[in-house]
Amino acid sequence: MKTPVSPIPPRRSGRFARPAPALFAVAAGGVLMVAASLLLARGAGAGGLSALFQASLVYGLAAAGILIGAGRGAVSDRFGPANWITLGRTTLVCALAGVVGAGLDGGAGWLLASVGLFAFALDGLDGWVARRTGTSSEFGARFDREIDSLFGLVLALLVADLREIGPWVLLIGLLRYAFVAGRAIWPWLAAALPPSRRRKAIFFAQVTLLLACMPPVVGPALATTLAAAALAAVGLSFAIDIRWLHRHAASGPSRCKGPRADP
């Protein structure tokens, strides 16, 4: 009598089902981050090791987010070309974060603005590539959104460091994190928002205005005005979204169709 052979259980699609693509991407991104951080620190006149340590801490947080997404089955067997572009942007943002607080002189503003502008250009490229290659995904949208938030915060930190405008400029980058934290107190803030071109336009204005503050040819008064305009635009955008969420909170779960849209 033959012993029945148990069928091989199917591969789980849940936690830690497909970590290989994400692990490889995180490792490759780490190499790029080290190179970008050292080159930027040298060009800006900052300490290479301290900048690398600081950039590595920020990259570690981003890498943890990628691996958690992979562990939940959010990353397919391919990391996807658009996600690779977003990962490249992540390395640049982390390199910029590495020189925050390094006591840079005003002349470094040209280099930082140029690197920031290149990272900003990549932000417009990844979405286009995702649509053209048919690789759009919820993970990719979330990845892009979180790096956008980190980018805005790092730019605000650099402007505060370079231009000595004042700590209020940090609100430009912190408002989104305050909004997310507020969901723990007001759960209705976690409801889905309808897609909005206004949010994209505000983010474009936010980054453009912060980058414009960095070059040394921009005087303190003009830099303060530009930063204040960015804060006003971002604050108004969040106020509109919060008002919309509050008005629809009593009507039950959001009936918005399509992918989730967060500020």
C-alpha cells in the first residue's frame, strides 16, 4: 500500500512572501545612497562621515518601509521601473538630509538647489513610467507619496539651515505628518479623499518655492516671502481637505472611487 503524498502547499501571498525584489532594491539603493551622500557632502563642504551617518539613518527608515510593504505582499515579483526611479529619488533625498545642520555657507545653496531640482524632475518621471509600462500599483503610489513628504520636510530643513529664516519654516514639511498623526485622535481624517489636481499643484508650488529660497542671490527678505507663500499654500490645501473630510464624516465611509488620495 502506497503512502499518500501530501500536495505541496501553495506559496503564501501574505507576509514575507516576496521579499527578494525589495531586498535587492534596498541593497542597490543603499550603494547609490552612500555614493550620492559622499559626493554631495564633498561638493557642499560638509563632513563626509557625519553626512553619511545622517543620510544612512534616513535611508534606513525608507528601506524599512519598502521591506514592510514587501512583507505584506505589496511588491510583485518585479520591483518595477517606476519604483526604481522613486528609489533613485529616495537616495538623493537622503543625501540632502545628510547635510542638514552641517553649518554650510550660502554658496552651497546652488548645489543643493540643483540636486533638489533633479530629484524633483524624477518625481514627475516615475508616475509617467508607471503609466506607460502598466506597472502602476498601490505600493508604488504609497512609496511615491511618502518620499514626496520626506522631500518636502528635508527641503524645509535645508532652507531653515541655509537662510536662517526661523523654525516656522519647518511647518511646511511637518503639516502632512501632523495630519497623519491626527488620525489617531480623529479617525475620520483617515477616510479616502477624492483625487485632486489642486494637491499636485500645491506640491509643485511648495517644492519650487523652497528650492528658490536656496541660491545665495536670493536675499533674506525674498526668501522669507517665498517660504511664507509655500506655508500658506500648503496650509490652505490641508484646510480644504480637512474641511471636506469633516463634512463627509457623518455620512459614513467615503464613497470615493479609484485609488486612495492622501494629502
